[in-house]
Amino acid sequence: MIHLKQPLVLSAQSGNVASPLFATAAAAGSQQRRAPGPRAGGRVRTRRISCVSTEDAVGASTTSVTTKERNLTVTATVTAQAARTSVYVSRGLDDLGDLFGKTLLLEFVSSELDPTTGRERERVKGFAHMTLEEGKYEAKMSVPASFGPVGAVLVENEHHREMFIKDIELVTGGDESTVVRFDVASWVHSKFDNPEPRVFFAVRSYLPSQTPPGIEALRKKELETLRGDGQGERKVHERVYDYDTYNDLGDPDVNVQHRRPVLGGKERPYPRRCRTGRPRTTFDPETEKRSSSVYVPRDEQFSGIKGLTFSATTLRSGLHAVLPALAPLLNNSEHFPHFPSIDALYDDGIPLPVDGSASFNIVSDVIPRVVKMVENTTEHVLRFEVPHMVERDRFSWFRDEEFARQTLAGCNPFCIRLLTEFPIVSKLDPAVYGPPESALTRELLEKMMNGVMTVDEALESKRLFTLDYHDAFLPYVHKVRELPERTLYGSRTVFFLSDEGTLMPLAIELTRPQSPTKPQWKRAFTSGNDATESWLWKLAKAHVLSHDTGYHQLVSHWLRTHACVEPYIIATNRQLSRMHPLYRLLHPHFRYTMEINALAREALVNADGIIEDAFWPGKYSIELSSVVYGATWQFDTEALPEDLVGRGLAMRREDGELELTIKDYPYANDGLQIWNCIKQWATDYINFYYKSDEDVTGDEELQAWWEEVRTKGHADKKDEPWWPVCDSRDSLIQILNIIMWVTSGHHAAVNFGQYHYAGYFPNRPTVMRMNIPVEENRDDEMKKFMARPEEVLLQSLPSQMQAIKVMTTLDILSAHSPDEEYMGEYGEPAWLDEPMVKAAFEKFSGRLKEVEGTIDERNNNPENKNRCGAGIVPYELLKPSSEPGVTGRGVPYSISI
């Protein structure tokens, strides 16, 4: 079923009212009938408001100016809800305003110009008053019969509180067949905050050249309002979109150790984020002051449902309160003493303080999903849900085949590459880092391949793959080792593709670069045939997994989705009118992203935040993502097909179709289906509104949007040659395809499987705290390792505090909100209002349902050994739909968590 979005219950959030949210409501068939879509090159007239008949209305439009004008009665019904407030005086004044019928001042704007003056027609104003039906406000407006179609409605909110307006419907003379609907779905500020009224356009979409002449000026003025003037600190009720650097991650005025470099600029390139205009810190004039709430344009903020289920408090400050409350319960033990103590987090839990105590209240309020009541008692425990992979196979994380399988079907299937050159040589300066040759020799790899083939033969037949974190991480090894309880290596892992289509890890190389006091150290590790080599191999795998986990969170997840998408959102709101078809196509793909990014800057990626505290890069975390952005990020290779080809995981045949190097690559198999569904939907949509390539190049808003994405949103990459030129329908479709894919499929693949795979932290440790014993080969370390290797592994893994913090965070981030909007399930009113676009959307929805069936078939096919087998978690991260909660599936339109 296709659903039209509707607002849910609103609630207060941090002293301000949270923004609206939409969920399943009336089916598309309840929408009013609309005229056919616009024809290329000409203006299209919208339906005329009429209280008598079509014939009368048409006749009225040609009434002689010397004839007395006949007026029509138009009823405007506004569906709205006032923000809740605890301020008694404001609420009382607003109630009086409602009593006297002065709640909302409406102003009709004609789509047509006055034929006698060539200027805008005189606007029609009237107050909407509260009706007996809750949430409904009504105005009876006397409109000249020659007024023409109402192209826009201006709304002035007479309350002292902001109001959320769902929609406005206009009916002429009580004839429901004349209904014209304005889909508003927006907060309207109080006139006491800003006297400028809000403008809302009809649900029909127009390219700039097709804008009805009566509302052309309003279209431009609204965009100017959204751009702002770049001055001053932004206020909570505002809707201004502008760019700034990441200069608010630290707070040196509070703690000098929290100073962080500014990201964005020649030295540290980075995407831009939304400007807040907060003043600078005293200690560092380049750093913006942090505050308890971060400005986000009003309509980008969470709804009440989202705020309650996501628990913004959790990421804002809650976890920092939870950990001290839990500290006494962990017996001050730094590491887990044995693996059964890790299992106890899921089986038995940690007893909580007595119900009603301060510590209990903090824990139960912040992380309610993991607070359980012990059966048949009144006692509570902190007990985590069993992650899916552990539920299916408690020991799968220990095995080599699962280690390899997750590079194709885990939560970071973005980094494995085809090995194309041998010997492997570092590209870093040997004078700084030491000899560039790899410890992974030809002889070693051929030995581990059991003589099946030579390295050259394996390269020729595309059987060798690598997970390479050597050159990217080596410059940070000594920096990270200066941080307490952390270590780091540069690493390379080589895999062999078996005849069954599965990967087998052959060897791991760990490298410590040279320093002024020590030479370079490197060593290759293999599974080995004796106990010592086997345990060293397990430790080496744990180090590689921590590298992969850090890269996944900072680059595959945060950088490539959250950070890189925010500039698209800002540019879209600054340059594309609300009535532009591209704005309406992209709008659901941007829902909540700016709000979640603001929260991330508050508590996740900030100085001393959750990422810095619990992941190995520590205070270098976001700086590291800047280095990767500068070195590797390209807009064109964010396209899934180009990404796969670039990594050697696919090749293009002569017919243009892709052929996967690894046939059973779950992320690629399912992702390409989602990619193609999005491409067909974008193609149908664009070809409806743009009839030629000239329509694309002649669209001034579109061209300004794409120029701003490149030169302002990603300003540090503006001169790169790989940016697509938006000069045809095909190039526009590709640009949109990339943006829509990154916000939906890409993000779903890296986000919603986090708890399933990393909720059991030994499978994906976020930090390693001890060097591998053979690095220094000290007698005391080797003696301890030889006596109790399991204890050395446990001491190397995250501490109890780090583990609980990460598990709790991933539990939150992996969950779908009850109001989630999944691709193909929810349709924008403007899509469903245009018959041809509605039909294209229904096809899109149907294709996504077919994808679900295909994924189920693949997961049940025993020939697909990377997604089907004893104890294997089926790959469902790209199944389009889901239920609320931590399901490990579902593809929302947007990066909403």
C-alpha cells in the first residue's frame, strides 16, 4: 500500500516543540483530481476557485472592468495544532485570540496578473477562526470572480506560540468538487517572533519558466528568505539555511584539552554543515561556542514521536550520566575477566539499584529498551538484547570464514578491494615511515593457498582481495599510541576467493612505522598449525576488526552519508523553490538528517564524545575522516556501480551491464537492485517534467543548486574534474540517483546492522588497548601470553565501560522509529496529485516489493554461501520495508538516525 504522509502527535523537546512527523494515513486515492502535467515550454493553468460552476467561473475571468464585479465565497479550512507551552500568560492571550476569531490571518495570492495593470492582483485577506472540531480553523473569504486560481496562501500566525499547519483546503460555494489543497506540513512562527507571514504554494510543481506569473515574485522572495543574510546568531524559530565549517566540535573555554582543529578549508578539507552563527570561544577565536541546543532550521527538527522513541536526551547527555551511575555496578574492573562475563550482559544482565533511586531513574530513562524486569520479582537489570549473529551462532565471531564473510555481508561491505598489483608496496615516504615493502610475500601467500595456484595466477583469475588500512592509518600510529589505553597499527589483510564463492583469509600484516627511537616493525600473521600461531592470528584479526570498525563508523557511515549529504540539503533549500519538482523529489530523502547531524556534533563526534571515548582514533577521529575525505571522496564514485568498478568488485561488459567479480556479494547483489529501482523512478520523474536537455540547462534554479553543491557545500573539492556537468536529462538523473542512493540504500547498509554485528563487541571491537605481544617480544608479556592467551585477548578488547557505552549507542542507532518512512511506501502529496507521476511512483513501489521477494529467495538459496548456511545471519539490510525497532532490515528514504 502507498501511504500519504500525515503528522503525528507533537511534543515539547528541550524547551522547544519538536517538529512534525508523518506516517501512514489516507491512501492516495483520497487526493483530489488534478489537471494533466505541464507541457514543455508553456505555462499551465491551475484549477480556478469557483463557487457556482466552471462555466460561471470561466466567464467571470473575462468580466469587463466596467461591469460590477461579482464575488465568490471561498471557505478556507486550515488543519493546525498550536505548540504546547508552559507559559500561562502567552497561552491565555492565545486563547483570547481564538475566542475572538483571530488565530490565523490568511492572504490569497492569485496565480494571474491583473490584465489592466500587468501587476499582481490585489490580495484577499481574512481571519481563520477556531471551529468546534479540534485542530480545524475556518475562514469565509469573499473573492472576486475574476481573481483567477489561488497560487499561494500567505499565513500570519496571531498566536504567541508557533503553530504546526498540516494543510489548507479551499472550497468555493460549498462545492467539494472545487477543492484545492495546499500541502503545508510546516511550522509557522508567531508574528511576535517575526512579522513576515509564511508563504505556501499549491501542491502542483512548476519549473521556474512555468511559474504562474502572479506568484513569480513570491517564488523568488521565499528563496531569499531561506538563504538569509549570513549574519548574526540563528534563532530557534528561523528557517535560514547557510554554510559553515566544522568549527564547533570542541569547547576549549571549558577544557583546553577539548580544542579541536577546524574542518573545512585547504588544510583540512571537509563538507560544510549548517551555519548557526554562535559566537566564538575566548580561548580560540576560530572555534564556535557550544550551547545546550544547536540551531537547526525549524522544519528539519524531529517530531514528537521521533523525539520520544529516539530519545535525543540519550545522545545529548544521557550516556554521560548513565556511565557514572553504572560504574559502581562493574566492580571497578577495567576489562572483562572471561568470556562468560561478556555473555552475562545478554543472559543475566547487571543488577540495577533499587527502583526509585537516582541511579535507577537515570539508567531506565535514558536506555529503557535494555532495562528488563527479572521474572517473578520486582527487581530490574540492565540486560542487552542478544545480537542476531550471536543468537544464531554464539561462536561464529571466532571463525575465519565469518571474519571473511562479513567483508561482503556485514555492516561495512564498502572496503574490500580486488588485489591487482604484487608485490604490495606502500606509497608513503620511506624516509618517514620506513621500508615500503610488505611483509606479505609471494612465498607466504602461495603457501597459504596450499599450492592451488601461484600469486600471478590468482591475480590473473581475480582471486585475491585485500582489506587495506596500511597507508591510511600508518601516519596516526604514534599519535594514537600516545593516548591512554590505545594502540594502533597499519594493517593489510589478503583473502582468497574459493571455488565455492566464499573468501578465505590468507594472511594479515601489522606494521608500526619507524620513529626517532625505534625502527619500523612489521610482521605477517597466518592461522598456523600450532597453538601459538593460532592465538597470534586471533589477536591480529581483532586488530584488523578494530581498524575496520573505526573506518566504518567514521568514513563509510558518518562521512559518506551524514556529513556529505548535509550540503545537498542546504543547497536544495536555498536554491530550489518549494514548488520545484526536484525539491519535492528530494525532500523525503533529507528528512531529519540535519537534526541528527546536529545531535552527532553535540554528543557523538564532538571532543570527548562517544566516538572519541570508545573508538581507537580518540581525539583524532573526525580529523582522520577529513584526511580520507580529502584523499578519496568523489561525488561520481558515490554511485554504487562506479564504486564497485573502482574497487575491482565489478566490471562493465560491452552492453554496459555490470558483472560482479564475486558472484555472491550480498551488498552488491541487493544494492544494485535498489540502485536500479531508484534510477528508473528518477528517470520517469525527470522525463515528465523536463521534455528536453534544453529544459535542464535552462532551469535557472537547478543550475544554481548544482553550482552551489559543488562550490559551497563541497567547497574544498570545487575544482575537481570529476564533478558531473548538469547539462542533460541523463546527467541530472545520474546526479539525483547518487544523492537518493546515498541517503537510502547506502545509509541503510551501514547503519541498521550495527547492533546485529557489533552488539557483541568481540566481533567488532572499537578499540584495541594492548600491542600484540610479539611486537616488543618482552619476556614478561610473552610469558603471560603463553600462559593465558585468552586473558591477553580480553585485556586488549574494549573496557567494560567502553563496551557498554558502544552497545547502548548501537542499540539506539540501529533502531527504526515507529514513524519511519520507507522508500516506496510513502508518497509525497505532489507526486500523488499528478497522475503520470503517481503512476511512476506506483511502479517504483511495486519494483521495491519485488526486490524484497528476490532477497528472500537469495537468503534461502544454499548456493549463496555468503548469506545462507548454518548459523549465518541472512542479509536483509537492503530489504526495503521493516517494523519499528532493531530489525536489521528496512531502507528509509533518509538518514533519519
